[in-house]
Amino acid sequence: MKDYTEIQIAYLLIVYFNWHGMDSNSQSETEWLQKKAHDIFQFQFGITKFETYVRNILNMSEVFEDDSKLLQEVGQHIISLR
């Protein structure tokens, strides 16, 4: 994780939690999370998988390299959680 900036880690965590149902779209996943919570070590050991997803599936390679642009994405996501 030392190879990533703080804002990159924040964005990768957003992807991680969205993959694991933290977007409140699945009642069964929400119930599972309330009972068991996430194993955050899955994030650390799979971080390159989440980066690959961001770069190749979300087509965010350019944004991922620019913390000022990425900060806007993280900020918009946080605002959308209200």
C-alpha cells in the first residue's frame, strides 16, 4: 500500500466497499455486513485487483494518476452518500 497516495487508497476503498454491498442496494448483503462486517485484509491483499478494475473497467487511468482529479471523484462520492 506504500505505493499509493492517500487519495488513491480512499478511491480504491470506495470500489472495495461497493463491490461488497456497502451501497445499500442489497438487503441480504446489508444484513450479512451488520452481522459479520468486512475483513479489511481482503482489501490490502487484493489492492492490485481493485486498481486494475479502476484503470481498465472504469477507464479511470488518467484520473487515478492525478490526485486533484481523483479528490473530486472521492468528494462527489462522499456527497452522494447523504
